[in-house]
Amino acid sequence: MTGGTLDGQVTDALDGAHQSIEYMYDQGWTDGLPVVPATRELVDAFLATTSRPADEVIGRLDHLKREVSVQLAAINAVMAGCRPEYFPVVLAAWDALMAERSTVGGGWQSTSGPAPLIVVNGPVRRRLGFNATGGVFGPGFRANATVARAIGLIVRNALGVVPHVLEQATQGVPGRWAMCIAENEEESPWEPLSVDGGVAAGVDAVSTTLLRASEFVDNRHTDDPEALLGDFADTISRTGSWIFRHASAGVVFCPEHAQMLAAAGMSKAGVRDWLIERCGRSEADLARAGKNHVHGNVRRQSDDGDPGAFHRYFADGAPKNLPIVVAGARNAGISMVVRVFSNWSGISARVEPPRDGATAPAV
Amino acid sequence: MFDRILDPTGLPARPTNVAVAARRVPSLAGARVGLLNNTKRNAAQLLTELGDLLRDRYGAVVTIRRTKPHVAFPVDEPMLKEIAAVSDVVITGVGDCGSCSASAAADGIAFERVGIPAAVIVSDAFEVTARAMAGVHGDENFEILLTPHPVAVLDAEQVAERAAELVADVADRVRESAR
């Protein structure tokens, strides 16, 4: 049946659903995909999953005269398609993002159009069904997809950073508002990322950083760990990603690569140290890109200098300059270099544990 | 039915818009000019050229030059007051990125609100975001001076040419006689 209206009232539930979706498009509240209507009842179910008051301000951009409350975050999380029990993860992801220098500066408005990479650690991954293995960057998993999308809707709606208006991305980043991965802790030889972020292993935590790109390193070609890391160093060191004196990049290792490096006796810090030493370019290479001279902190063209000098890519071996995560399936040697916008805050946010008596109604 | 759908923006139903334009100076002869550089590449050079042209052609005098501590944010209160104290008119820019173009518009409005006529220079690639920011700061019709994009890659001679193209508009923007 097509349903219809009676005295202006929608008499068919599906008609009502469709009209609601169109209404929210008309309001300019969506990221281009349909959103779920946030009703008082549903938002209250989300708010019941956290001890934080609905009016607590969890983010603000004073220069835009906008702020985000727990309640606004909940409304946007509903719209993104989250289940209520995901909401503590959304809040933790938001807290982690607010610890990033760029997100409280002009990062959301930037022409570089960065996007958060959200990394989930701890038992919450299984409890809520976050994907940590095959296709970890891809779609198909509600928790991953909707938590990332919720962050994007908060930025758009609550902070008011809308594309073509206050958001001025030249091209933006593929996967914007869609990159939420769980770490494959079960197949990682190393401590989880959240430990680098100051949270004990086994505790639910979320880490985020802003990315400008992700690019694969497919290496099923060598059993020499140094040859393997050399392949990563080549990808990391490309000049196009390099605008200031130093840059940052992370690696999301697949289990196969991580296990191969660990079997050779390398810790995460050992991998970092190896890459810090070798990632970079000669001044002659940088000169060909107009980036051979550092003026203030910005790279510029110069006719002076030593063409043979080696410029290191990373400032130092701190995890915030080179975060390392293990995720994906153990079925091939395919990892991802992620281009960090400025650097990672180095701070992971704990996820509030499920509250006693909190119930999650069917959605 | 739709009134049951909660608003995700937190915005008030009716945004307030109160245009406040400072009184223009009667003449630029002897007028004190403040230059507020937003740190974008070539901004300082363009402002310096404009200051020189306002001096040579209109008899104005540059009394203060300041650089914003953060390109993305509007000028803070102490710097605003410091500049306003010794300026009759202010020139700011160059809006040449996502966040700084927006904040340049906010800077101009802030100066107008303390009674200083302001010329805000923004690259034309960022016109929409600068105008949107003007709306955020309560004056959606605030007048912005546009210069062709890009500015950052110009050499010194080209920057001087830009200043020469802009100076009459800058003068008209801040003085009474032309309005």
C-alpha cells in the first residue's frame, strides 16, 4: 500500500519514515546519506548509557560561536545509525579528538580536508561488534560505520562546519567520516595503541588522529624484515606529503607483517626507531619539489644548501609522530601507511563501562 | 509529525543579525592606519605595500603593524584594543585558506564594532566561507574586498601590483567621502 495522509497526518508508517528522511535532508542535517530521525525517546536511551549530564559541553569552537553538548552528540549519533550502547564509544572518540591540536584550531575548516582515524581497543570491540580483521577500513560493520559517521555529523551539525561553506576542503580525504577500525589485538604481537595513549591494555579505549590519506604497502615479496621496512620507508618518504620541517605518519600493519617483524625480535619501538633513521629524502630530491629549504617551520625552495644532505621525515621516535596499529586479516602481507595531518595527541580516551541497569531497547 | 524530530545543530531558531558599521573617516589625510597581518604567505608584504600606497596617494600614516598569533582564530581582545587605540582605520588579511579567510571577516567585524572602519582582504576562492563567517559574527552583509586567487605564490613585484589594484577599494571602504 502507499499509505497516505489524513488531515495532514501520515497514516502509513513507511510513508512517515520516508517523509522524515526527506524532511531531514531539507533541513541540511545530513552528510548526503539518509539519517535516522532522532526522537526524544531514542535520544534518552542514548543518554542513559552515560553518567555524563546531557548539558555537559564536550567541545566548542568559540570562533564559530558553536558548542557540542552530550545531548547534541547523542542526537547526531542517533541520526548516524548508532545503537544506544555505541554512544559511550562515540563520546570517547570525541574526547580523544578534542585532545588533538588541529580539531580545536582551524582543522575542520582546512583546505586539506582531514578526516579522523578512530581506533578502538579493549573488550568493547567484541561486545559491540567492531570489525578488527578483514576489510577493516571498509564498510559492512554497523559499529565501525556509524561511530565514524556520528563524529562527522557532530562536526557538520553541532559545530556548523558544512562543506562549501565553513568547510573549505580542496578535495578532502577518501573515507572521511568512515574510518573507524578496531585493533586486531588477538593477532598483534605488540601492545595495543591505547597503551601508547596512556591506557592499560585490556581497558576499553579510543584513540583518534586526523589523516590526509591512506596508502597501501603490498609486500609479499621478502622474508627480510629490513627489506620489508624499507618498503614502508619508501612509501612514507614521498615528498608530496611533506610541507613543514618534519611530518608524521602512522602505520596500520596487517598481522602478517607485524608478526614477521616481531619474529625478527623487533618491538614496536624498535620498528619506530628503524623507520625514524631511514625515512626521509636527500636535499636534491626535495629541491626537485621546491621543498629543500626550511623557512621558519615551512618548507620552501632555495638555491642554497647541500644537495647531498639527508632530511629526516620524522622529528623523533615518539608514538605521537609515528603511531602503530595492527589491524586486518591474517591472509596477506598488505598494510596501510596513514598520513597524519599534524601529529597524534598521544592521548587515548577511556570508554565509559556499561552502566548497571542500563537497557538497550531494540532499534 | 516532524516536530518530534530533535534538531542536531543547537542553533537558536532565529539567528540575530545586527549590522554595525563604524563611522567612516572623513578623509585619509593624516589618518592613522593599523595593519593586521594574519601570517599567510605574502600577507605582510601586501599590507606593507597598501600602507605605503595609502601614505603616498592619500596622506595616511601607518601607526601599528601586528601579526595574529593564530591564523585560524579571530584577533584576541588585547591585540584588538592595542590596534584600535592608535588607529583610525584598519586593514587586515589575507584570507587565503579555509579557516583564516573566515577569521579575517570576523576580525573586520570586531574592529567595526569598536568604531574602527576595517578593510578585509580575502582571496576570491574563499569568498563563500568569509561571508558565512560574517553571518556567524552577526553581520551577514559585511563588505569584504576580494583579490584574485592565489596570493601565496606571487613574487614581490606581483604583490605590489595587487596592492596597486586594491588601494582605491581599500580607501573607499574606510572613508566617508566616497560613500
